[in-house]
Amino acid sequence: MTTETRLRAPAVGPDPKRRNNLNRGKNLNRGNRKQARRNTLIGWTFILPNFLGFLAFTLIPVLAAFALAFMEWTSFSAPKWVGLENFERMLGSDSFWIALRNTVIYAVGHVPLTLVLALGLAMLLNRKLKGIGFFRIAIFFPYITSLVAVAVVWNMLFSPTDGPINQFLQFVGVANPPGWTSSSDWAMPAVIITSVWRDMGYYMILYLAGLQAIPTELYEAAEVDGASPWQRFWNVTVPSLRPTTFFVVVMLTVSSFKVFDLIVVMTNGGPGRATTVLSQLIYQEGIGEGKFGYSSAVSLVLFLIVLTVTVLQFKIQQRRER
Amino acid sequence: MTHLTQDLKAEAVAGAASDVSARDEFRRRSPREQKARTLNVIAYAVLVVLVAALMVPFIWMVSSSLKENNQVFTVPIQWIPEEFVWSNYSDIWTRIPMMGYLQNSLYLSVIITILQVLTGSLAAYGFSKVRFPGRDVLFLGYIGTIAVPWQAYMVPQYIMMQQLGLTNSFNALILLQAFGAFGVFLMRQYYMTIPDELCEAARIDGLSEYGIWARVILPLSKPALASLALLTFVNTWNDYMGPFIYLTSNRLWTVQLGLRSFVGQFDAEFAMIMTGSVISVVPILIIFLVGQRYFIQGIATSGMKG
């Protein structure tokens, strides 16, 4: 570090014992202003390299997205303030409603299935067994496998004629197995199955951390009281996992509403518009067709949905805790 | 959300401690130990079947990659190819510019990871160990943007890059992905667990703040650095939407884009498509197997993906 010698640290830096704010205020007044200024300078030099990039490429675009939603701006015209016009147009367009409906359907399928399977797997894997680490890793691995590979493989597995999944279904006695990604009714279930398979390992890890935090005394006490395994699950495990479950539900719901790349690669919104979701609509309108203002209005709706879901879940959680 | 994740981490630590006591107790009661053992055998059997079922897509991918195109979809399914067509793995390099794709992916992943880890750990030090007015408000701004889905601001980002003339270049992706708030958040979470007294001692010994960062904090935060580096690398390697939006010329394509376009063009070359998929996954598998501990820790710390 060449800067080391140039910028000497103050003898008294951040307060190690965290004195209360009142005291700190007094210190500042007593002539430690210079010190505070120095700290500010040092603090900013640490933050700056990241902050510049963050400001330019995240913060400003975020703020711009809000403003653009109220403007008419396409790649062929100059930006113009139009108030709520974009929103009116959006509410009157079926592609918006179809995308919204598909996104909700995806979330309704993806959230509970992933949650239940992740919890089930975590319960199964929360024991001391030789080689348990291998099973955990194997179940987690789909989550970090490249999405294109996942989508490509599942598309082939779902192949309506001769695909392994339909062969299996026929084997167990389903006479007319679904057409999956080639059928507008079954494309969404196919996407949901793929995404559940991909994501459950990740949430399983979160649940494992939660399960390992439950004191064994609770189970022992329940056993002494004669509780069956089922009762122990409902009266010890489920309540103890409530904070984890809350976190998992928030994360799952938010990520469901953001679903994007899996759909682009697997079905590209088709067949027809059967799997078009909000993110894709934003992409098509904004980057595909250059309707910057209109697409930002859709973005704002996506953001508001995500925000509402998060706030709502926080509220529910708070009420439960009381 | 910060509280929650901190709780999770604390819980994980507490959990590890209670596991030890549980083990001791099992040793004392032998009938229970026996019951546990039979339960374990059942669990083991269930797990083997279950994991095998969950791994079917991978098994099928590898097995198909070693077949002829017309042998991929057969009735009944052939799990082990009749004869192994190893030539798929040598032919793919000439069928598509796979080497170029791999190089592009590697270049982007390495540059973005280095920048993210470096700027993230610096900023995290500023946010956790240096006290100055406005710091916490600024950090709140960082956290706030994590909550905004990136799809909601991808259009303004795109307009910006277009105006800077950076579309169809790696620089667009590097600028957009190297300064994420996520890295700062993850590193700060970890730095908060390092006692301030350590920094204080170093200060008294005459180290500058930069010296403390480089010589005290960085060596102590190796696990967190490893987590962040691995998560960033894998996320960049796997990223599809970024390259899809910004990289239009074939010579800039990453593995993901190259593979997707191959599927689009030659959708009947099933075996070769699977070969490409295997090649795109292998680097991730290696990295994951080497650093899986850090992946898991990173997730337990942040409860978040990049």
C-alpha cells in the first residue's frame, strides 16, 4: 500500500466501546471537528471506488426508471412529460394483463412447491449420516448450474414424443401425456417444475441452518410428553422455523415475480403468449421496441408488486410475533 | 432483512454447538441409539433413491452427450450409450467457436470478480469500521437498491450504455456488474463480526486505516472473500440476460449465448447440444467442488444470491 504513509490514521479512530451519541456529539463540539472531517475523508476514500460505479450504473438508473415511467420517450422521439398516460395505456393492453396473470400463476406454483420440497429435503438431510455432505451438495448443485444447460436439458426431457418424462408417464399408465412446452396449457407447469427443481437446493440450505438452530431439548421434552413424530413436527419444528420460513417466503415470492431468464431460454414466452411474464414484457417493450417510457411504467408496477409483497409479509410476521 | 440474516448466521453457530451436545447424549442411551440407527438406514435408502431421481437431468445430459443424434430419443430410454461417441467432444470445437466462447466467459467472470471483491471489501471497511456522518444513510441507499428488481431498471441502464456507445462490448457488462451492492452488503456483514478492538490495537501500533484494511481485516476475512469471489464468478459465468442484452456480435458471445444460439440453429443435433451443455457446466462443477464450503457459508451469511 503506497498510500499508507501519506494518510496517517487519527490516533483515536472509531470509538471501540460505542459510547452513546450524546457523548460523541460533545466530543465533536469540543474540537474534534477536524478529526471528524478526517474520518469522513478516509471513509469516503474507502467507499468511493465502489460508490462511483454504484451511483452511475445502479442508483441513477433506478431513479431514472421512476421518472421515465411518467414520460413518453421512444428511440425515435425526444423525452416528453406525459403524466399517467403510460399507465392508462398499460391498463388497457392485454399483453400487460396476460403477462401479469402468467407471472402470478408462476408464483402461485413456484412458491409453495419449492417451500415444501426444500423443507422436506432439509428435514431428511438434517441428520448425522456418513456421506450426508454428498447428498446436500448434489441437491444444491442444480441451483448453480448454468441456466441455459438446465433449460436445454429439461426441454428435451419434456419432449412430447419420446421424451423421458412422457415415456415415464406412459409407463405408469397415463395414456395421453401432456405436450409440455409445446402446449399452451402445459408450458407453464413445465417451467414451474424446472424452476422448482433448480431452486429447492438453495432454500434447503436456508432451512438446514434453521433446523440446526432448534435446541434438541425441545424435541426431548415433547417426546417425554408423548408427542408423536407428526405432533413434534407441527408443534416444535414448524413454530421454531417460523423466522426461516418467513425469510424463505419473502425471497421466493420476490424471485418468482422477477422470473425472467429461465422463461426466455426455455419457452421465450410461448407458445403464443402462454408463458410471457412481466420481466419479458419490459424487455420486449423497452429494449426490443425502444419504448423507454412505457416499459418503465411496467417496471414500476413490477417494483410495486415486489415491494407490496415484502411489506405485507413483514406485517404478517410482526403480527404473529406479538 | 439485515437483522434476519444476522439471526440466521447466529443460529447456524448456535446449531453447531447444540449438535455436539446431542451427540454426547445419544451415546448414553443405547436403545435410542439403535432406533436411530434403523431410522438412519431408512433415511439412507430414501436419500439414495431421491437424489438419483433428482440427478436424472444430469445423468441424461452426460449420457446423451456420448450418443449419436438419432440415439438420444429412444424407446425405451438407454441410460448407458450402446457405444460411446467420444468424438462429440472433439467435434464440438470445430462446429461452433466453443473455445472463443469459453475465453469470453472466463474473461468477463475474472474481471468482474476481481473488481467486485476489491471495491466491495474496501467499501465494506468504510461502512463498518470508519465512523463518519452520513455513513448509515448511504448504506441504506445501497440496501434499498438490492430490494429493487434489476429488471425494473434495465431499460435506463441500456439507454445509458447506448449513449455511452458501450453496447456490444464487454465494458458495458463489466461496468454494470462489477460494482454491485451485493458484494458490499456481504462483506460488511462479515466485517461487523470482526471486533473493533482489533482495529483499535492496530491503530495504536501506528497502522493507517489502509494498512488496517490490508493487513488486519483482509487476512481475517478470507472465508468471506472466498464466498464473494465464488458467488460472483459463478453468477457471471451463468449470466444469460446481461450478455443477451448487450453482446450482439458472435465473437463476443459467452458460453451461455453460444450454447443457446447453437440450440436455436441446430435443434435436431441433440447429442451435440448435450455435449455443449456438459462443457458449459464442467467449469462450474469444478469450482463448486473445490469451494463448496464457501458457497454454503456465503448463502448462510447473506441469505441472498447475486
